[in-house]
Amino acid sequence: MLVVNPPLHDVMPLFRALHNFHVCLSPHKYHAEGSDADYLSHLQTLADRGAITYAIDAGWGLVAYLLALPEDIQTDGLRWGGRRMKIDHLYIAPTHRGQRLGHRLVDAMETEMRAQGITNWVVTQDATNQGAKPFYHAVGAVDQYLVLRKTL
């Protein structure tokens, strides 16, 4: 069952799993020493900034979630402005992958976006996350930017 903005303490175990995945991918950037209070505080900060969480409840608990933040882009002398959504988190429990839950979450977000007149969304991913790019292409996203980084 799809749930919009479930209680943050219900999202927290999935967020912890997502964060631990990021720790494995990028240990130079992330650590796994945060407490439950730290995870909840981070989620609350995002919620306070207007984040919307879409989740899949399997009847016994959440098994997937997508957290998206609205972003307002200001019109200036060189660019058009507008509102877009930024997918900040997307996580599917390993036991529930391959069931198109990610597609359901993106569809739910896009339905809400259409209702609000928002016409695009963006997402960034860690380059080492090999599964993310094919998924986002499968839901219709196209490559827009390439970000390169050098650590000294």
C-alpha cells in the first residue's frame, strides 16, 4: 500500500539501510556512527524544508521509500525559473527489489507534481551506484549533467 508522509520513525530503518549503503560506496564521505536520534533529526530537517515522503507499506512495515524536496529556481537575467522536485532518497529493501516498487514511488511523486503544476524532477547519484542510472532511465529520466570531482 502506498503511504504519503508516513511517520518519520517508520522511515528511519530504511534510511539507516540507505545510509549504510552509501557508507559502503563512499567511506571517504560517509560514516555509520550516527544514532537513531541523528537519523531522525536529519529526516525531520528535510521534512521541515518541505520534503514529501512516499513509501510502500507491506502490511507489517515499510519496505521502500522515496523522499523528494521541492526546489524553487529563481528567474534571472539568463535563466528561466520555476519549481522542480529533487529526489533526495530512494531505497527499496533488498528482499523487495525487482517488484517495480521504485516505479510506483516515482509514479506517485509525478502524480502529485502534475497536480501542483510542477513539470520536472532531478536526482543525483553516486557514480559507484551502478543500479541507479538504469533505473532512472527506465522511469524516463535523461542524462543532463556530468559532475567531476577531484579530492586533494
